[in-house]
Amino acid sequence: MESKAGKGSNLSRRSFLKFAGGAGIAGASLSLTGCGQPLTPASAVGGEGWMPTQYNEPGGWPTNVRGRVPIDPENPALKRDDQKCILCGQCIEVCKTIQSVYGNYELPLKNEIPCINCGQCIHWCPSGAISEREDIDQVAKALADPNITVVVQTAPATRIGLGEEFGMPVGTNVQGKQVAALRKLGFDAIFDTNFAADLTIMEEGTELVKRITGELHHPLPQFTSCCPGWVKFVEYYYPELLPNLSSAKSPQQMAGALVKTYFAEKNHVEPQKIFSVAIMPCTAKKFECQRPEMISAQTYWHDEQISPDVDVVLTTRELARMIKRAGIDLPSLPDEEYDQLMGVATGAGAIFGTTGGVMEAAVRSAYYLVTGEQPPAALWQLTPVRGMAGVKEAAVSIPGAGEIKIAVISGLDNAREIMEQVKAGNSPWTFIEVMACPGGCQYGGGQPRSSAPPSDRVRNTRAASLYKIDAQAKLRNSHDNPQIKQVYAGFLTSPLSEKAEELLHTHYISRAEEFDAKKPQSHEYEV
């Protein structure tokens, strides 16, 4: 190998690894044996005491150096610290095996490095080299400006994850303490994304019913659309199935649109002076809020000076860092309540944070929308769609609609199998929920790390906390939320109304031209 110094120069093994790792070439995978002693946490990062919770049995690490996934420097959600990367290949493992993104494209790439921004590579990285792209400074600047109204929303899963960053047991529900901490940080209005989850159910559920009855001429099965990593996956690999995606925005983006329209009107706040923040368990939400179509407030007010519906997304981990930097002791805070207008939510909104939760919430309200009657108690604990299995199925009988077959998927390699069946016309399902992250949002890329790789023990514990919130809720059906009734009566009119379509629905684009996708291997999955 000829180096820059000319022929005859020897490229040391260390220099070669540094060069190969720094290049970050898409598709590169090194397999060098005989590396000597196994890497330990200290030797991997150059010091003692680096995130000890990340290491289960460091002495048993393999000596192979396997490479890493490429991360675009312009990636809006993820970044990598090259000095911490040990080329262990764990990021490749999750991106290729669990999410089926890495390697499912031909080289050379055309316009971008394929990435669904899910952040699962963060959880699988044992050295802490991969992290979210931090946006705390933007929020701090807005909070310091007395002329700006800073509004924040918090997702279902953040309340059962945030406490872990402060030494509290896994899955502890810190909803009230989270609200109190946000007030201490200086946010002017604090809303619950669970409210917007209830709103999503009304829009998505109505859309499903109209597809079933033929009032909407859109194909079945209908796919959920609240997971931005999943949506981007469809745009990359299955653009021909984009019409199957519900047009309903995610709860984050519905709330963002309402903050700069509904909230602005009711509180006589200039939308140009609103800075909208979302606290999310998900790194892909950083990508989602920057999608060019997420500017409904601009359209509504006919004013291009209004910033996007959601200005900044912070992960649960970023919020924890803000709280710590402010010297706030989260565990000792007394519980406080969300602000009104968009602060009341049902149990159905809470379970959006785990795999199967969107489906369960949707089925409850779909029953009501078809029959006009409250759903039976069996739909308040739809056991077949609960749990950590990657693919789950159930059938629900709704008078007037017949038997509705549903499927719930988490992890995009599992989704790829199902998509191939839908593409081939062999799908028995009417409604399919997909979440990119195994276990759903409660183990999203922005949630506290627990172990590398993640464990179902933690996933199950967090999910149980969300189901407990649902079980103890005074209201468990999205359609029973009084503030949802209020927003329709006083602003939106009805689900799928003209104004609802303008503010709460969106469209998708094909990203297939960004690279040449590899032809999928045949999967066999019996249903």
C-alpha cells in the first residue's frame, strides 16, 4: 500500500484502523483477528469510569474489528465521536439485522447515506460514540428571550424514562415532576403530547373507518403513520405503498400545528413569536420536525415568517441534561399539572408509547365511530397486541364492520417481511401498526440507555408503567377526552374536516431515487 509519504512507507496497524474508521465508507466492514488483548472499557475510551452501565461483560468482548455504519455529517438526528468509536460493529448489527437498512442498498450511493434516524445504534454502541445531535442551545436561547413565548409538549414515553437519568427505578412515572422541572426551566406553556395522541386516534380512526366503508378511496390495509423512522423506511423501500399510510400526522406534529394556530388564537399570541419545543423519546423526531411539509401554521396564517410547526425536538436525555445543568433536583420536586387547552389526555393516549398501544387505542375508538357505542371492556386490554414479540396479530369484531384483522410490528426487519406480503397482495390484515424501534417509543433512540445491547426486561418494565397509567386513568377512550371534544367544537369542526385536513394531515414522498435498493430476500411468515 502506498502512503502519502511515498513508496516504501509502512502504514502502521493503528494508522490503518484510524484511516479506515475515519473514512466511514458505506458498506465497509473490517474483520481483523489477532488484535491481542480484548478491549476493556478503559482501553476503549482512554480512561476509567466511562459509563459503566454500558458494559455487561467487557472482558468477553470479541477481538474482531468489524467496522461501523456510516453517519452523514449533515444527519439532523445523529452524530458520532470518532475518538470513542472502537469499530466493534454493534451499530452495523442493529442497523442491518434489526432495522434492515444497512446493506440494503447498492454502492455507490447517489444522493445521501440511507438512514431512518431511529437512533437504535445509540443504544447498541458500547463506547458511547454515537449520540443524538444536541439542540439544547437553541432552546436555551429562546427561553432567555423575553419577547418569545416558548411552548413545550412531552411525549407519552418521556414520563416513564426521565427518572432513570436521576437514579430512579426503571419505568418510574415522573409526569408531574417533569412538568414541574419544565416550569422551573422557564417554559411559558406546557402541554401533553398524549392529548395530541387522542387527536391522532380521532383522525386516523375516522380515516380507517372511511377506508373500510369505501367513503375514502384509499387502499387497505391502512398503516399507522406516527413513527417517522417507519415512514421514512416506506419512502425509501416501498414508495408504491405510500397510499397505504394514514395521512394523519404524528401526535408531535399535530400538537405543533395547533400550538401556532389554536393556542395562538385562544391566547392572543402572535404565532411569529412562538417557539415550539417537543420532548421526545425518539431521535427520528428531529428529522420529522424539519420535513419541509411540516409548516401548517405558515399556510394557515399565510405568513412565511412563521417558523416550522415544531422548532426543536429534544430527547429525554437532552431534557435530563438541561435539568441537571440548571441545578434542579428532579426526584424532590412536587408534582405539577399540565396547562389547560391541550393538557388533558386519556389512557389511550398514554399507551401510544409502547408497541401495540396505537393499535389498541385505535380499535377502542374505531368501535365507537362505527357503532356509536362505547367499546366492550375486552378492548381495554387487548392482550394479543401486547408484549415484545416483533409481529403480533389479532382479530376484532365490530358490529357493522365485521371482523377486522390487525397486525402490530416493531423492528423494521419484521416490517419488511409484512410489507412484502402486502406488496404481493397476500395481506389478510385491515390495519397494521408499525414502530421502528423494538418495543416501541419507550425504548426509542432518545431514551435513557440501560444496557448495550438493550434488554426486553427494561422494555417490559417501561411498557408496564404505560399500561398502568392507562388502567388507572379516569378516561380510557380517546373520543371521551373533553378537550378533544372542545377543539373540534370550537376550532376543527370534525375529524377529516377541511381545517383538520389542512392542519392535522400530511403527504409523503418517494425517496427511492436516493439510492438503488437491493432486492429483498424472500421471507416466509405464516399468518
